[in-house]
Amino acid sequence: ILGGKQANRGSFPWQALTGIHGRGGGALLGDRWILTAAHTILPKASGGNDISLDQLAEEANVFLGHTDVDELHKMGNHPVRRIFIHPDYNPKDEHNFNGDIALLELKHPVTLGPDVLPICLPDTTNNTFYMDGHMGYVSGFGVEKNFLSNHLKYVNLPAVSREKCQSWLDSKSRQMPMVFSENMFCAGFLTVKRDTCQGDSGSVFTVLDSGSGRWVATGVVSWGIGCAQGYGFYTKVLNYVDWIKGIIREDT
Amino acid sequence: SSPVPGKLFGEIRSPNYPKPYPNNNISSWDIIVPKGYVVKLTFRYFDLEPSESCFYDYVKIKADKKNLGRYCGQLGSTTGNHPGRKKFISQGNRMHVEFHSDFSNEDNGTVIRYRGFLAYYQAVDLDECDPNNAAEDSEGPRCQHICHNYVGGYFCSCRPGYQLQSDRHSCKVECSSELYTEASGYLSSPEYPQPYPEDLRCNYSIRLEKGLSIILKFLKPFEIDDHQQVHCPYDQLKIQAQGREIGEFCGKESPGNIETKSNEVDILFLTDESGFSRGWKIHYTSEKIRCPQPVPLDQFTVIRDLQPVYRYQDYFIVTCKTGYNLMKGSQKLLSFTAVCQADGTWHQSMPRCEIVKCDNPTELTNGVFNYVNKPANNNYQSVIEYQCNEPYYHIVTRGGGGRFTCSPEGTWVDQAGQGRIPACLPVCGKPNRPVAEIQR
């Protein structure tokens, strides 16, 4: 997290620290599901096709319940039973992060408490969270000033309209021809140095639903061109609620 | 003398009859008829020298060691003793006739010829049963009870309950194996209400159908020889029911009514050689045997359609009040029926009702249950309430709320009667310390 603040315990109790191909983030759904980005499991151009999801699940590490990485490690790993990657995600296409969403099923449900709580999924009839300027918070254990953070950080960022995102991205297309699909949204600033960064992938962009008083995951940290050098791009959770619920319900 | 063989009839004649009998002649006849007959003798013709007291010629008749007369003379003569048409009847089966003639038959120097006699005898049946015909050597009647005469003899019989003894004369009470099988009846000591005989060994057995109980009712008078200090030393009336001793009675106090509770009763009446008591009489009846009135062991036992009296083959059904289980020992019963047996006992003992106990409530993941009732237990109607670990979980019930009651079936059910416990679902998006921006 760049330009953010140190999170207090209990502020982002859904925050998971993952270790699959490196540091990543995730958010607790219910008591045994972790919402994360697909590319933390199958990184782009990594040649990871050789490894099965079962094997990855076996090797995946998930930590919950603290804001301090060392403490998290001390608290122990939550083993993963299965991994679900959205079928639209293509790890071979380096410029297209469409479908960058995945679910990790923990082998054992976690006991909820002040430091471990799930995040809510958005109501599919409500698109207001993605309107331009709608502020949200992203937390993560990712890079801060070129160092991986040892403490959970968070930053609040405004959602940005699709037009602004696309316009800015177009300006970068010669440098980086990235795909901005309907299943993404962007947030952040062009000039203010507040952004998510490497290691934050899989963490969620959350907004407070003032109607219900609940925090809702609207995005999953996905990609960006550099860090704090423009908008960051997030997987639009709203478009995947049915997929998520389908898996969770079917499994439950 | 000339014995007359045992014919049924015949005649005897004086010597030379119908010619005059000789002088100085003594002839005799022993008329013998078969036993059971007497001899009846009549003279068809009689003509003997008449004399005072039949001093000269005569016929003498004897029977049964008695002299039946000395006869002489002619029909119509003033002296002598003409038998006329007299019938001479012996008491036994023998008769002795003697004829005597002296040295002459003269009357004033004139010889008179007398023709003698012709007698006819026949065997006449003796009515031995007539008390007047008692045998000379016997002290009493020929039969102790009943005498039956027939031609040529007699036989004895006894009144009911008595048996003719080997002497064919005396009767003795036969009461060693009296059997009564009717549902009711009377039985009594021999000769009741007259004094009972001596040396009795009477055994009266009442045998009725299984399941019937014999009731003995002693009638008055009741009188059995006794002793003031010693219990029934002389005569005893013993009553047993299926081998079980009910009592030994004597004296003048009636045992009253005895409910034997048995379908087999034996009454033994023993007497000694003396006494003058009038005995006893029993009217026995029977009824289906009773079983004890069933009594619940606890207040939760319900006896269905309780009857005032239970008899053989009756039955009762036991249930428990709602929330209680029928128990026999440690075994749980699905139902219970007890049948009154022929011996007046129930074929199985009363069960008890034990309160239904539910198993320990199912633990609720991420939640707890608490007992609403005090003291906390798992008995029928106990109530527990499930709660989730708030605020991190919220309870989701199956429509019947979070309160569960221990049901009569021993399961915990909610208000909708369902047994599935609630679930504690995670509460999402409610951090304890949400980020708050104070600085504006």
C-alpha cells in the first residue's frame, strides 16, 4: 500500500495474507472461503500450467487474524482444500486480467472473532459503489516504498468512472496495451501517491454500505501500471457475485 | 329214621299207610329243604290212636330245636290232639317228624286198627328280611342297612356312601375318594346332621376348571369332637387347597366362609373310634379367581379402564402420562399388558413410569445452548435456548425459533416440532473497529 496508513486490529478483520507464488492478499467470505485474485494463484506468464490446482492448494498458505505478518505466521497456516479460478481468467494473456478472481476453500472453518470476520458481497442490484468518486478502502500487506510491509496497511481511494479509466489507459497503451474489460473498475489518483502495489493483489477494495452499515467488497486488487503512477485496476466483484455464490452454495 | 333229601316238596307216611300201622313202631323223618327255604308241613290224613296227652301213639314234630307239638287221635275225637289242617312251618330249613306206636290198639278188648297219617311238606321261601324271621343265632338283623329277599335267599345292600363289607352284612362308610366336579354343591360328614360314624378316613376332593376359586360355606350345625386344651386331638376336618394347608377344624365354632383361591380343594375328615358329634356340612360355590387389584407404582402410571375387580383371564393395560416411559428394570417397554392367571396372580409385575430423558443437546458450532428451566437437566419438557456467538455470528433457525424443548419422544424439538438445530452463520462486514477518518 502506498500512501496509506497502518491498520488497527479489528479494522479489516477479513484481510487474509496468502503465500502461493509470493505474497498476496485475500478476503474472508463466510467462515471458510477466501476471495482473492486469480493471478496470485496462476501468475501471468509463469508457466504454472504444469502445476495442478490440487497441488497448488496443498502448497498454498493462508493466514488470518492479525495485522502483523510475524504474528500471523505465528498464529498458523489455514490449509486450503480446493481452489476455484474463474474460467474467464487466462494466465497466458499477460495484458488481459479479465476474470482475475478466485476462491480458496479452507479445509477447516475459522472461528470468527474481533480479528477474523468476513466481508460482505455487494448487492447485485446496487451499482452505486462504482460511481466516480465513491470512496473505498483497500488494505494489504503489499509493497510500500519498495519494501514488503510487515504490517497491514490501508488506503482510501475513490472509484473512477469508466471513461476516465479508459482515457488514462489509452494514454498508456503504447507503453502497456492492457485490456480494460467490463469486469474491472479503476480507482485511485493520477497525481496523489496513494495506491495499492505488488503484494496487495487479491486483497479487496471495500466500501461502507451506509444503508446496512456493513462493509462490502466491491473489488479485488488486480493490476496497475506501476504503483501510485496512475489508477489501479480492480476486478469488479459485482459481476462475479453469482459465480461466487454458485460455488459457495453448491459446496455448502 | 329216614332223612328226606333236600327236595322242594314231598310226602311222608306212617308205616304201612294206608293200611294200619304196626304196633311198637318208632319211625322218624328229617325233612331238609334247601337253605333259604323253610319247611311247611300239613297233614292230609291223620288217624292215630287217641289218648290223653297222646300217651300211647303219637306224632311229634320238631323244628329249630323247638317242639312243635305231639299229635294223635282222629278227626273229631274228643281225646287226643288231632292236628287238623294246621300248618307246621319251620324257621330253618329242617323239620323232624317222629312217629311212635305202643304195643296195642284196643278199646275195651276190641282191636281197633288206625291207618296212620299222610303228611305233605313243601319248601317255602323264607323272607330273611322280615325281622320276625331273624336267625336264631344272630343278635341283630341280617343286613345292617337294607335287606333284599329273593326266593331261596337274600342279600344286603348299603345306603349311598356306604360300602357292603366282606361279611356281606355290614356297611361301612366309603368316603375315601369322593370327587366333586360340579361348579357348586353340598358335601357333608356321613349321617349329617346325625352323629358321624367312627373310624372315618374320608377324603372329599373338589376339582373344578382352572381359573375358578372354590368358596366353602359351612352350614350349621357344625360339631366335631374336640378338646379344650389340645387342638383337635380326636377328630379332624382338614382342608387343603392345591397342597396348601388352609386349616384344621374341630369344635362347635363354624369356620364360616373360606375363599380358597384355588380350583382344587381336598377335605379330609378323620374320626376316632368314639364320639357323638353331629358333623359338618359345606355348601361350596365357585367363582372366577380374583387377581390383586393393580396399583400404580408412581403417579405417572395410567391403568387404562381400571376395573373394580379383576378375575381370571381379565387383563389391564398400563400406559404412562405424556413424557414418561414404561420401564421394567432398565428395559424400556413399548407397551404393557398384564393378564390375570389361573392361580390368581398377574402374569407380569407392574412396570414403572420414568420421565423421558433427552440426550445431551447437540452442540451448536459457534454458539452455545443454555437451559431455560432450573434445575438444568435433560428431562421431558426441559427447555434450552441456542445462541450464537454474537456479534460475529447470527442465528438462523429452521422456522421454529431457537428454543428447543425435550419432547415426549426424547428428542429436542423447536416450536415447529423440528429437531434440526439452528445454524450460526458468519456476520459479514461488521468490523469491531472500522476505519474512521477523523481528520478532515
